[in-house]
Amino acid sequence: MLVLNNPPFHAEKAFVAVFLSWFVAQALKVILGGSRQKKFDVRWLFDTGGMPSAHSATVSSLAAVIGLYYGFNTIPFLIGLILCLITMFDAAGVRRHFGRQAKILNEIIDEFYVKGAVPEKRLKELLGHTPVEVLLGALLGIFIAWILCR
């Protein structure tokens, strides 16, 4: 029988671990983007795509916290794990392919713009993540959850 709020369950630590995983991943994007492009853009803190995946960090941290508090052989952990896997698959699959399509459409728009056929309005290309970005985001989330909630 699963008993909620049993000692050593501390919901505050779980909230902090999950939020901190998202924040650290987004902050790393700002730092890495700033060093790569030699400029600072605060919008990177709330943007999608890039290294590491904040989506993966957040959901993997959530799944890890659930596993640490309720056990890794419980229904709550299974729910968290499935949510985590679906989110990471979407980040590396569907949204990444949308980004590729946006890049191709932007190239077509560039060709039309050069010919004067249409005004230039570009689509956002960085929507998804590479598998490495997803993996590193997941590892970051698990690490933060383990440090704060073990």
C-alpha cells in the first residue's frame, strides 16, 4: 500500500529539484549561447531548443524524484517515466523535424526574397533537440534530483 507524505517525503525538495533542473538547463543555454555567439540574449532563458534540453531535464528530474520518494517499482514512478519518455521523444523527434522543415521553408523564402517575389519573414528553426541535447538534459535532471532528494 502506498502511503503519501511518509517520512522522508518532503514535497518542497521535490519542487525545488524539478524547478532547479529546468532553470539550470535554461541558464546553461544562455551561457553556452553567449559564449558561442559572443553576445547575451535574455530571451534564450525562455526559448526552446538548444543544449541541454530543459524539457528533458525537467521531466527526468520529476521521474527521478517520484522514483526516489515512492520507489522505482510503483505506479507513480511508471506514470512519471512514461511522461518523461513521451516528452523526450517529442523533443528529439517531432519538434526537431518541425525545425528542419522551418529551415527548408526559410531557404525557399530567401530565394523568393532575392527575386523580389515575397517580403522576408522567417520561421523559427530551433524548435527541437538533438539526441545528445536530450540525453544531457535528462542526465542533468536526474543528477539534480538525486543530489537534492536522496
